Amino acid sequence: MSLHKKYLKSKPVCKVTFTVDKDLAKEAGKVFLAGEFNGWATEATPMKKQKNGNFSVTLDLETGREYQYRYFLGDGQWLSDPAADKSAFSPFGDCDNSVVEL
């Protein structure tokens, strides 16, 4: 998994590319990105499967903040991102949310 950030000079926005490695996605046919930026809607932000088998999506996020997120596999499994900037306690389940800092 990885995060790639590209800050725009013209406005306070960062283009963040979220990527899930094909090995971590396992046999999932679909992978979604859920977080504070989409109200934690599990299917609102689908990730596109790349030719190499990885899944990725790019979002424009406001700078000067941080966002909690996790990956949701189509089979109902949640994944945290080991490449996140940090993690934060989640009141749901026995896991931490991933955090991207902008």
C-alpha cells in the first residue's frame, strides 16, 4: 500500500493517490476507500484495478487537515494502511483507522 501526495500551487488542495497492493487485496474483486472525506460510505469511492493488479484512486483533499480512512474490500473485510502517516483509535471494532496528514 502507498500514499502519493501532490500539492497544488494554485489552491489549497492536495491530490492524494491511495494504492492497495494486489497481495493485500487478496482475491477481492472490488476495493473501496472509505473515510471522513466521504462520510465513511463503504461503496462511495471505488478504487480502480490497475494492469499490475493493484487498486488505486486519487482524491482532491483540502490541505491543512488530516483525514481518517480505511480500505473496504468487496467481501466485507476492512484493511488499515501500513503506509499511512499515522493511525488513530477507532471506536468501532478492534482496529485503528489510518490517517493521512495534509
